[in-house]
Amino acid sequence: MPDSGIKPETRTLDTFIHASVEQLLSKGAEGDHGDGLLFLGNWHDAMPRLIFKDPVLQPVDTRVWGVIKIASQDGRPTAFPTYAEIARTANVGSEATVARAIAILRITRWLSLCRRVRDPRGRVRGNVYALHDEPLPLADAIYLDQRYLAFLNQSVSHAHPRVRKVALAMLASIGEDVRHEKPPEADALSRRLSATRSLEGLPERYFGFTARQLQKLKSDNRRLQFLGSDRLQNLKSDCSSSCIYKKTTTTTVETSNRTESRAREPSDPLVFPKAFSDNERQLARLCLDGIDATLCQDVLDELAGRLADAKRRDEPIANPIGYLAKLVKAANNGTFVLTSLGLNARQSRTNAARLEQLKAASEQRAQAELDALLARTTAPHGRPHASRRAEPSKSSSFARGKRGVSRHSRHPGRKDSS
């Protein structure tokens, strides 16, 4: 996603996250020491009204959000509470339920996992989370949580059916959004007004969820109430605060869930523009979902050609995904044409693929020749090489010389007939 749509407060939060990372790395084993202050009055924490009215969250999700909120402190980083601490404070009977609630909060963008912090030896020192007073826009969520889209794709195989349903609804909403030329989340006031109208029953989007996907999700949630799905989470979870969910291998995923998610890698992978990040590739897959599969690569080649041409003219395209959405719209209308720029990009892609094939074939031939050479220099069954067997041995030469001396010694007076 382009950085031009990032809110200033999100960039400020990113700076704060970097400071938190440095603090985690510099913190000693005994922790920081200093003067303490105890407040003996009643703590009053402000809670956003939307967290209680959110149509996607369940009461346990809201309660977990509140416990994380009261564990935070204004102005400086705070240790993220463990699942056991959250379960005890929220009066939740299972740590697996806490893990599920945190997964829902991250999917709906009430919570962001911003960094996984490792020391120079590669050991995990902790994570940096960010708690929000309303769901973040997609651009800000991806900016802070760079694994957000990958997490959504992983969540469609989650052990709990509700997490799968919410993740699929979010992916479908993102797919609908990226196929529009204009991003749906323009400014904070418009997002809040749309969410308020949605809570009043109007067919409006609720932050990250489109009206269509929100209605479908509500229907699915009503059906899930009768499935007794909590039995899937009865196993004791040993997750710490550094994990979001635990994927089990004993749970089967419905076929409809597998086919509905199109953001995962297909059997025949597409070739995207080289400048695309992982997030942009996944968004591009969602954008291409609505067109004929035979046109997908042509559209990507046209986009790659346009991006390269704009870069040569020093006029880079600010929103490549938005530009791709225009090409997809033209493909749906039957007006898409592969221009010379796209043809050049296709030729470059074909040449690059051919060079990779030649390189791989050359490496295979070189390896085969090396193996044959090693096989020839090694005698079969451990025998010495034939050239070595042809050389006369020192012992046989010495024996012949000894026999010649002994023959002359028997006739010392005999002269040579010659």
C-alpha cells in the first residue's frame, strides 16, 4: 500500500513503537529501577463506546480488549499481560478463549501486532502491540502490522469456526474494496458516520467490513450459536503472550472456506511487478479475483509496463493497487487492451524466465559432469586404477635380477660365446 494515505498519528505511533523496541532490547534481566508512585484513589479508564456496540465482537472480545486497556499506561510502553493474567482479570475460564479473542481483535483491527523483537542472538525478547480506540483503516493497519494480510490468510484455517468466519469476511471486504478505484475509508469522520449508520440498521459499511459482508457475517454468527463450537477450544493452550493463536492439526476446514479465500497462492502462480511488496501482491490477488483467469497475467504485465514507464519519466504511480483496479475494471468491461508497454513487460518477463531455465539447466549439466568425473577417478569395488596395475612392481624386478646373478655364479670360468 502506498505511504501517502498513512495518517500522521500513525507515523507518530510507528516512532513510538521503534522506541519501545529499543527499550525492550536495552532492558536488563532485573528490569529498570527507580522511584515508584502509588495512587490510592479509584482509577477511571475511558472506554470507547464503539467497542461495546461493535456488531462483530462478542462480549468476551470486548472484555479482553478492556483488560488489555487497563494494563496499559499512558506515555510509555507497558508489558503486555500474559494470557493467564488476561483470563484471570477478565474472568475467562480458558487461555484458549483469550487467544481466540485476541485473534478476533487483530482481524478487526482493534489491536495490532507491530513488531516481534529479537536480540542479536535471534532470541525472542517480546512483541510490541498497539491498542486502538477504533478499528484502523487498511492502509494504517498494514503500515503498523506488516504481517496483517498474512495473518488473515492463516486465520482462515484457524481451529475455531468463528475466527475463520471473521477472517473470511474481512478478506472478502478487502477484495471488494481494492476493486474500487477510490479507497472506501477516506477520513475519520466519514468512517465514524458510516459505522454509526450501520449500527442503526442501514446498509452501510462498518469500518473494515462492507455492508454485504457484515450482513453475511451476522447471519453466520447466528448459526454458529447453535453449533456448540466452544468444544473445539477445550484443550489447554500453552501459548504465551508472544503468540496469537495455536493452529491444531486435528481440525478439518470446510471446503467452502478453502475455496472462498482467494488471497492464497494459486497452483499456477502469477508474476507480479518486481517493486510489489508482499502486502501489495496479496492485495493484487484479491483485486484480480473478479476477472477471467486467462487475463490476469496480461493485466499484471500491463501494470508492470506502466509502472516502469512512469518510473523512467520520473512520475511514479502513487497508488499501484488503485491503478490495477482500473485495469481490472477495463477487463470486466471488455475494453482492456495490452499496449506496447505491456508487451515489452511480457517480453522482459519471458526473457528473464528463459534465462533462469538456462541457468538451472547449466547448473544441472555441470553437476552431472562433476559426478561423472568423480565416478571415473574412483575404481569399482575398491580396486586400483588400471594404469596403476600396468606398472611393474619393484619386487618382481628385483627377483629377475637375482636370478641372473645366480646363473653366472654357477659357471665363473665360462666366457661369453660372443
